Amino acid sequence: MERDKIIEVFSEFIKENYYTQLLNAASEGNKSVEMDFKKLEQTDVELADHLIENPEETLAIFQETLKDIDIPDAKINLRFFGLPESKDIRIRNVRSEHIGKMIVVDGMVKRASEIRPEISESIFECMDCGSRMSIIQTEKIVNYPYECDNPNCGGKKRFKLVDQKLFDARWISVEEPFEITEGERPSTLMIYLKEDLTSPKMQNKTDPGNRIKITGILKNMEKRIKGTQSRQMDIYLEANHVQNLEIEWEELGVKAEDEKMILKLARDPEIYTKLIGSIAPAIYGLEEVKQAVVLQLFSGVSHTQKDKSRVRGDIHILMIGDPSTAKSALMKVVSMLIPRGRYVSGKGVTGAGLTATVVKDEEFLGGWVLEAGALVMCNRSLVAIDEFEKIEKTDLVAMHEALEQQTISIAKASIVATLPAQTSIIAGANPKLGRFDNYMPIREQLDIPETILSRFDLKFALRDIPNLEIDTKMADHILQARHYGEIDIIAPVDATVLRKYVAYARKNCKPKLSREAGNELKRYYLELRVKSAEEGSPISITPRQYEALIRLAEASAKIQLREDVNVEDAIRAINLMKFSLRQFGFDPETGHIDIDRAEGQRMTASQRSKTKIMLDIIEELDAKFGKDIPEEEIIKRANQENVEDVEGIIRKMKNEGLLFTPRHGVVSKA
């Protein structure tokens, strides 16, 4: 397409569609204007095709055209979006045939460099004649002029850099999104951002963790090996337009009519039932778990004390249970209900992948670069972690700080940083023996450190127990909903409305605990603590569960957009906590709730009581036999004291380091 024809058609296109926007941008100091490619295509298909096939040349002509149609002399970048679907290329399918063309890629920002100034144009002065010449800089190193432009001089290699024009630039690494790479290794592509694409607003949109769609020009960069050019070349995309595909809480666009709908929902006396029914309606049952998930989505209120210490408001949930109880399906649905939500699973989860790490990339990003993991990428959102028990113990250790303090501290190479991780966690795990046993302590069923287990506010056991009535209802539900079409699974509250509802509540509602509600929570807490004060009784509840009760009550009040937490909210929180503690904390030997059993402590209260009796027996026999005590004597005395499972207790005491075996059949105190 000829140059004059391009100028003529583009001038017409501007005057018909974007003349006013360009004038406003020039007068307001804006550095870019977004243009819809479809409108350009409607104006002239040939010009639209020419832009895709020869983008650099065409965009340069477009810039010159702006000066010819009375747009003030200020560089305004033209950002094109809405290219045809055929130009939307999957990152792994980018090939050499796309180099020099305009394409569109979609992905997740994995790494990002700092924003640094780069030279766009250098002004050199000839040391012989004083002439000045301008060199446009497009390479990684500064290009100097070969000879003087002055025909009367012709001097070579004696030039002084006297001035330069700068622009801001940033490199980011974009990875293919999860849903199209399931079972495959995701491919990555480097993206080059410059000028207004590095503004503070755009910087937030291109930080690690964001899902973006980039329209740009694919370029190649020569690679050198020990100073010699390699046959293999690197490719990168020079961005022309960046669109954020993930909507932040503040950008959900709650309009006036949406606000009216939300306020109406909040006043509905059946709102709690409707919200529970809107969480994975295709999954039958699990009412208590779904209620907990609703409260988790709305979250409690974070509190910063006068001494700057912070009490989290996010709620963490752990589901442990039998196979085929819909844990994974529920977690996937929940992760999609909330902006920036993520679902991760199994052995593929590492400490660096969950928290953060530091990587070295000299070629593109420059030196050591911080790479965010899932908990940082989902800050102020939610992470669903499936197959939680399969994460390596060394990687689980990295979660301690994130679960309670909600920060990630890292010190590696030259980078020392503390990153925000105000992230709710919903985790799912399977018991060691395949099925959950109510009569076996959680510690013996799940190989997860007790320090991690204790940080979950609510824990649920999902059991697959044959029950003719429930099984019949579930079987009918599956047939009628999925196969016969007799039931339409429609959520009482649409997913889009629910997202806006949650966003509105999180942003505008910060309920305070009323004295009545506080007294109700306090009464329940003290009631259990008093029972624990009796000699030999297990500890039923700790301050950690008390704080969880407050968080749950605050989340309940947020649902109705109330300024105060009332007694009804407190009772709702107490009932959920009772349900959770009964499943995990009930000790069949004592008939009481034992929090150590629920939190996976190495010894429950009943075990500690037996161990104390055994220690007394060993102390008595030590005076009789000396250091080496026959194991048979210990068993005999313990049976007289009606202690059950004596051999198991001795074995545990050896594991705990309280006893050791100097020789066969004999034990000694450590």
C-alpha cells in the first residue's frame, strides 16, 4: 500500500472516529489514545491488513499523519486493540513467521523488572567541526555515528555525546494461563513495555500475578556467545496495547443499579440461604462447608493495633475427607468466584511457587529479579490448594508466616523484601489411610505439621458414609440435573452479582463487634475454658479459636452490610465452630472436646495423662532396679493401674525421647 494512500485513508479514519479524543489527549497531556482495530477495518480493509503485516512502518506513517491534521505537536501513541481472533496466538505457537507482524498473546505475568529509563535518541557533536547529528537508538547498546554528516568535514570516530532523549521501559515475562496448559509445561514470552505503558497505573496492571492480553509487534534480538553472534535468536514482543483481563475489586464497576440490587439482597431475610445455594449449586449437600466458604469470601475485618501489630481478617479453611466427596470441584468453583483467585494442586506446589523466590536473568530483566508465588500473586484474594498433604514438608514451612502474619519475607542475593500476602486459603487433603476415621487423632491421619494445622480457622471432615435416603437424593439430583434435564441448576445469586456483592461489602463495610455479640462469644469461650480448668481435662479451645469466632461473626455481619456485629452473627459463628470442633476435637476416651486432638498436637490430653502415670511408674521402678528397668516390670505395673495400650505408650515415649533402650528388654530414663 502506497504511503500517500495510507495518509489519505488514515486522515479520514481519524476525522470520523478519533479527532476529538486526540485533541483532548493533546490538551490534557495524555500520552496515548486507544483505537479499535475493528473500526479501522470497517474504514479500509487494505489499510488494516497493512498495519498487521507492516506495523512499524505503518505506525510511523500514522504518527506523521497526526501532524498534518492539526493535532498539536505532541507525540501521542496510538494503541490498537480488538485485532481479529486469527491474530490471537498461543504463546507456544509463536514462530519465526510472526516476526515483524502485529499479534496478540494472552498470559499471566510471572516476573517483572524494575522500570528504568532508556535512551531513545542520542545527539552527538563532531569534535572536528562542531556539527551535531541525531541517532535513533534501537539496539541494546548505544550506537555512535560512523562519520560526520557535514560534507566539508567527513571526520570519523571523534564524536561527543552532548544530549539524549529518554523514555521509561520495563521487561516482563508472561506465562501461558493455567486453563490452557493443564497437563503441559507452560511456555513463556518476554514482553517489552515502554513510555505510557509503564505509568504507575499500568505498572500495577503488569506486576506479577496479573492476567493480561498484549497486542504488539514480535521482534527478534541477536544472541551472542562469547562475543560471537549465535545462529539462534531470542524473540520478544514490543507491546502496543495492554489489556488487563482480571478485574480488581475496585474495578468491578458497581453501578447505581448494581448498588440498589446489592442493598436489596442484603435486606433479604433469606440471604444466607441464597448465598449458600449459590456456592457450587451443582454439588449436592455440604451445607456447613458452603456456609463457611460464603463467610470466607466476605472475610472478617483486619485490625491494626496501636503497637502496629496486625490481626488478620482473612479466614482459612481446611477440608479433609474421603475420595469422591467433591473437595476438588468445590475448591475450583470457589477460586473462580473471586477476582485473582487461584487453584493449585499436588506435588507441583513448591515453597517458591507458593510464596516467592529470587531468580537471575541478566539478558532481559537485568540481574536478580523477584518472582512472586501464588500467595503473593493472589494478595487480597483467595488460593485453593488441593492435595495439601502432598506438599513437601520443607515447602510447607514457608507458609507459616503467610498464614498468620500474611506477609512473605525473603532475603536472597541482593534482594531483601517483605511482600504482602493478605490471602485467604481453602485447602483440601486426603487422610493417609484413604478414609477419615473419627476415632483416630488427626495427627495420625494427616502428615502436616501441627503449627500449620492450628492456623486454619475451620476444619471440616468430608465423609462418604452409605445412607440410603441421602444416597437416593444425590443419585436423583445427578440424573435429573445432568442427564434428564428435569432440573435447571440455577444459582439463587448469579456469579457476576455475587462478585460485585462481595466487592461492595469488602470495600464499604467494616462492622464493629457489639457488646452483646462480644459477650455471646466470650460466654461460649469461657464455658469451654472452665471445663478445661478441671484437673485432667483437655483444653477445649484456645485464643486462636476465639479470634476465629470474631472473624466469622464479622463476615456474617458484612453479608447484611451492617455496621455492627449482632448476637445472631455470633451464634452463626459459634455453630460453625462447634461443628468443626466436634468433627476433629472430640476425644472418645474422655468424652470431651480436646483442641490438641483437633490441631494435630503430638499428644492429646488423655495421652498426656497416661504418659504422666507411666512416668510415675518408671520413677518408682527406677528406685528399685536402678537405671536399667526391665520392660516387663513396667508393663506389669501399668496393667495394675488400668493403663491401656502400654506397649504403644512406651513406643511413643521412646519416639519422644523420654526413654531409650540400652539393650533388648530393658529401658532407661533419658
